[in-house]
Amino acid sequence: MNLFHLNSLVQNLPEFRKICSTLVKKAGRKTALNLPEPAYSIFAASIHDVLRCPVLFLSAHPEVAKRRYEQMRSWVQDESSIYYFPEIDLLASTMAVDPLVNSERLRILSLLTSPHAGDNAEQKPPFIIASALSLASRSIGSSDLMASSLEINWGFKIKQSALLEKLQSIGYEYDVVVEVPGTFGKRGGIVDIFPSGREQPVRIEFFGDEVDSIREYDSRTQRSLSNLPSVNISPAKELAVAGKANLLVYLPRETVLILDDILQI
């Protein structure tokens, strides 16, 4: 059940208005909330709604962060604007990272590299919930992420062999059936790719060395879902490129950082 319509009750409280006023005045916005457990979600969601800027809600422990995420989904107007930035095992090798976790992390990082992220009046700025552990792992830098990504559109000219080499160079693996993010396959003049961050794979059909069509399809039924004018293919493995960055360096300057259970972070 969506409870967004109740946010106005909190937004009219003097305490809430004071918090927002303080955040607006600060150059580097951040605040530590010291609230009863049930109040965290509605206060954080209301801050995101009123200030209309990116928000990072940081908890000390993954289990707390996941609980906050589930709670806050009920308090935001549009669930597509709220994200959980998942953790990875700091000792895991590139091959051991869950491809779905890897894909979701890259989806959020790619969103934050967009020059218009959150600027669209019809799109809410991102509201990200994360744990301290998810920030502890080093990631690919934003410049490397953009440089490694590939934009393919109708009429794009590239040899299929060159495309396959590019995919392998940014961490994609060949598979007979493309069902999970970070894999690709080839049959004749068709190349199937499951880009990181997408919910479904795409099918690229070539006419010679030119892209003739791009279609999103259901990985289970193999049926086409929609035609796409273009598709962005970001690296398949976050750890494929050694980096010194983390989520914090991707966040715009105006991001509000809300610290949960601050004494444990």
C-alpha cells in the first residue's frame, strides 16, 4: 500500500521544516537523523520529496539498509526513483560476484553518470539506500565507466567480430542462451546481449556491417517486447577494471546524505 499521501502530515511539522531549512543552507548537505524507528522512512522520503535533489540514505548494516529500503518504498510517490545499492563480498573475485548484484550496482552508477540525472521535471532525482559495506568496495571510476560503455543505434556501423571483441573486453561472456546480465550470444547476423542494468536482453540484427534493428525481448519466452532506437551497453563487471572509486564520488554535489545509526557507521 502506498502511503505517499500521508507525507504532508510530516512536512507540516516545525521539526521537519527546520531540518529542510538547515539542509538548504548547508554547502555540503548531510544530516544525521535521531528518530524513533517508525519515523525514519517517512522523514527521509519527505526530505527527498520536498528538496527534489538526490538523497543517499546510509545505514551501518546491510540488514538494516534492506529493511529501510522496503519501508521507504511505501512512502515515495514513484517507486522507480528509489534504489537499493547492493553489497558485494570484499574478498570475492570478479567471477564470484552475483551477476544480478553486479548489474544493479552498475545500473545505479550508470544512472548517476548521466548528465541529466534528476534534471528531468518528469523524473524524480534518485533516492538511494545503501549500507556502509556497499560503499567499502572499490568500483570503476565514472570516467572509465563512460569510456568503456558503448552506444549502439539504428544504422550504427561495426563489424560483428569487432562488436564481440568489444563485449569481451568489457567483461561480457559468451553463452548459447542469453538469460542473465553480462552475457551475449551470436547466431548468423543476430547478436543477443544482456546489458548490465537492463531488465531484459536486446537482440541486434545486422545487415552486413550495419545495425538493421534493435529489439528488447523476453529472456524466458524469446518473444520480442519492443523496438528500440538505441541501447547503451555498459561494462558487465564492476570489478573488471580496477578502480579507486565508490558510490560517493558518483553523487552530485547537491546530494543529501542521511546517516542512519550513525554511531555504528
